[in-house]
Amino acid sequence: MGDKLKGRNAVVTGAGRGIGKAIAVALAEEGANVVVCDIGGAVDGSGGDKTPADQVVDECKKHGVKAIAQYGDVSKFADAEAAVKACVENFGRIDILCNIAGIDKPKMIWNMTEQEWDQVVGVHLKGTFNFMRNAAPFMREQKFGRIINCTSEAWMGGTTHLNYGAAKAGITTLTWGGAQELGPAGITVNAICPRAKTRMTDDPKVREMVVKRVEKGLMDPSVLKRMDREMVDPSAFAKIAAFLASDDAALVNGQVFLTTAITIARYSKPAEITKAENPTEGPWTMDMVKAAMTPAQLLKDYVNPAPPAPPKA
């Protein structure tokens, strides 16, 4: 057992299985006490079971730390408040927050229901806000905190689960903005962007979906090879999150890291790549916009990601 997090206290959401479990155990291995938050639902968010959280509590305790379970719904503000308070009341303070909980309800946008949108955004984006909002006052008062959010490559756009991708994009922005607001108080806010074998990805339908995207030219064939190499148990990279929670990462703030079993990469923020200036002092006209929207200016190096299908013969 390590001691990089000895004396620290953590709250980890989605900690009953998958990435959340791996991170909770990795923190415990480094000496942190852990509040294991997990409602024990299915991938689509349905149902509930206390067993996964209880089992992870037992696994954490094997490393000589304290651990308790919380079974609340991360999308509910009051449940997030209760989990954070449980950490403070049982361990004395909250030092580390890892927002990992997530569900997935993949549909094409023309088939997605309002409920499917609300549930996914509620767990991922609102859930991350709920816990950050409730942890921030304690961390600001003690002038210390480590917040690690979980985003996904889906934040860059894709097909079949725009609810999930949009929520992850929101978490990425929440990470950047949270780092700016909380950094002066000694609190860092970073995000991991993991590739791993989980209940969400270890579904034959997921691979089938990727194969179809490759066949349609929506994805590069290398994606399949990468999946085979990197879709392994998340324990292979969980110590990356533990490092971000440690004193060694005190100056690492507002960053998003791709985390896999074989790669750590740091993403850049979006930036302007082309620009056109209004040639007059008046408002833009349609003709002026048309003149700017050309390969010589705004559309330089532009490639349509999904051009219309050719008409059937």
C-alpha cells in the first residue's frame, strides 16, 4: 500500500463498478478514506442494488482505510449533499471528489425521447454539478481540494448517443470553468477521458455499432484495433486519477487527460482556426458572409464530416 493520499478523504461516485470502482480502490491503496457512492443501477440507469457499493467498501477496507457506502441518486441535489456531508461527518473533511457515475441510453436523435435526454444529462452533467456544488464550500474553507471529473471522447461529437456526448461536453466545460473559479482557493479541477472495458463498452452491440460506423466511413478502421488494445479493466489506469488527487499534482489544474492502459494524453481547449473580418463599419450582409465562407478564408482545410448520401439510382 502507498501513502500518497494518507489522511485524505474522498467521495467517489459510480464507485460500485467499472471505472469508479477502480478509482475508489486506487485511492484506498494510497491511503485515502473513501465514501463509495453508487445506486447500483443498470447501464441504462434502471433499478438499484446496494451490493456493489458494499462490496467495494469491503475491498477498500482491506487496505487499512475507512470506507462507507452511499446509495443515493447523483442526479438529485439532496442526495449529493448527503454524500458529501457523510464524508465530512464520518472522516472529518472532504479532500477529494471523483465524479465518475454515468448511464447511457443510446438513440439516434430522431428516436430519442425527452426522458432519455433528461436522464442521461441528469446523471452525467447535473450529477457532476451537484457534487461539485456541495463539495466546493468545504474545500474553499479548508483551502484544499482535488476534483476529478469523468468526460468521454463522445464530447467531440459522434452518432447514436448525443445525450451522452452533450453531457460529457458540458462536464468538460464545467471542468475548465470550475478550475478557474476554485483554483485560487487551492482546489484543482481536472478531468479524465477514459478508454476501458466496462459494462457500458463490453457489450457486443457496442462493437457492432462501431463496425457499422467504420463500414459507413464515419469512423477510421483503426478505431477497432485501438479498442482491442485499450478496452481492458480500468484498474490499468486508475492510478492516474490517484495522482491527480495527490499533492504531487498541486499545480495541475483545468486539464483534460485521455487515460488508457497504454496512453496518457492532454487535450487542448478549442481555439479559433480561421477568421474573417467585417470589411465595413456596418452589419454583416448575406453577400459579405458568403464571401467569407470560402475555402480561402473561414472554410480553409474544412472537410464535411457527414456529407449527404448520393441519390439512389
